[in-house]
Amino acid sequence: MNNYSWPVVGHSKIQQFLQKSLVNDKLAHAYLFSGQAHLGKSLVAQNFIGSILCRDYHEQIKSEAKNFPCGECIFCQQLDKGIHPDIYKLNKEEDKKNISVEQVREMHKFLNLSSFLNSYKIAVIEDAQDLSEAAQNALLKILEEPAPKTILILLVSDYNFLLPTISSRCQLIKFWPLSEEEIFHHLIGLGTSREQAKIFTALANGQIGLAINYYQKPELFNAYLEETGRILDVFDQDLAARFQIMGKIFQEAKDSPETAKFIQGELNYWQLILRDILTSKNNLNNLLVNLYFQEKIKTLATKYSQPRILALLSQVEQIKRYLNYNINPRLAVENLLINL
């Protein structure tokens, strides 16, 4: 397996398993990559697919390559450009709630066609948790009777979102968060300072893709600093000022559905901040996520009792559940501000 050179950080057991399947020519007809966002599922899938197609190419011309995927042959080049004729990617359409059954049927038609390059036909369903119930049932039929030399790869945040009958017909591969050490050293290798690497690693919470995004996209990190700083300011204000700050936040959303989604994101910030205050309260500052704001968090930890922090965390979680039932998001958040 020395010929496989995948630029993937971590997930060594997953890489070894997939590469061994390639070496032994024992490929499953369907794979289910399960794990939260930014863990590297898409990157592993891309290199796995690239190796399948690149290997097929080199076997045909009876030559050897130093690495798979080689990145140089025509198949690799087509894959890099997103124009490989034997690859099909299925995503939720813009402004749609789910991946529809019609989309799955179109994918099925593709898989039943002969390969243009005498290779595998491969379909990738990204965010498979967005499949509608009807789409999942249509997918199940494809899995029950797979066409020859076809591979289906599903990327999902949690395999429990799919029908058990779908999971049972796929090779399930679970992706777990990476260690802080793996993320930290990779960021140093990219050129970050040690201080930056510490901050991005803490923020990523095991999601290496998120850490890389914070480094490579300064606007993303600046948005985080602005939003977290704005929420932390709320703690120091009187009730009238808190309401004024939150009023400005609500102005950034255009309509009710967007507001609810926006507030879900805001509440995620609140959860992390309250979690950090509780962590600092218990002298576990090495576990802080918002490391950049550690001094402010330490100060708040002295002002809030542990029962009060836990009560606020419980209320935030309750508000997030309420939003799923179309409860007025502004009213729900204002109740949180009153109890702060």
C-alpha cells in the first residue's frame, strides 16, 4: 500500500482499510461515510475515487505509477476539473428542502449506463441526510440491485438519519474528530504561528477542515471574532441594552424561516460560550474552545454560579428545540436575555 499517497490528515485506519480494498480488488458496491462536517469525508472520498480510476488507467497501459492517484493521467485530470464522465455528484438543489426522488432516479439512470472509459461508474451523494423519505426508498431499490461495476458513496453527518435498510446495505465507515495534536501540527506545517495554531485548534473541536478554513480564510475568522465578541458584550449590558443588541442581530435576517435558521447559528455561539464559562469555572481552561477570549471568559466565570450556568445552557437547548416547532424566535431569545 506504499503506492497510495493521499493528502489526508488523520483517519489512518480508514485510509488503510480503503487502500487494502483497492490492493485486493475487493470494492463494495456502496459506502456510507458517516461523521460531522469538516472531518475530511469528502477529501477521503475524492482520493478513494481518484485511486480507483487512476489504478484502472495504469493497469490498462500495463505501466506502474509511483503514487495513486497519480494526478497526471487524463483520468486524474478530468476528476480534478470535475468533468470525469463516469462520476456523478448528487446534491440538494438550491432553495429545496430535500434531495428529491426525481434526483435519485436521474442518478439511477446514470449508473445503468455503460462506462465511457471502460471503468467504474461512481455516484456520490453529498449530505445524504437531506434525502427525502421517498428518495431514500428509491435509493434502497438501487442498493438492492446494484448495476455491475458501479460504486455509490454516501456522505452523511450521522448514519442514523438514514433508513436502517440503507445503512445495512452499505460499507459503513465512521469518521471521528481528530486529536488536537494532529490538527495543531498540521496547521504549523501550513505556516501558522504557534499562537494561531492553538486558537484555531481549540476552535475546530476536532474538525480539521474548520481549522484550515479559519487559517486560509481570514474573513471567516474575523466573522467569528465579531460575532463572539458581540455576544460576550451582552453579558455586561443592562436589559435595555441587551434587547437593543439583539434587535440589531434580528435585522440581519430577512424573513421568518431565515430568522429561525440564523438564530440556531447564534445559539450555537451561546452554547460554546456558556460551555467555556462552565469549563473555566471548574479550572479546566486547557479545554476552552474560545481560547482567543479566555480572559473575558475567566472573568465571567467568577460572576456566574455553576447552577446558573447550567440553567442557561438548558434554556438555550430548549430554545433550539422550540425553533423546530415554529415558535417565535425573537420571543424565545428575549426570554433568554431576561434570565441572563
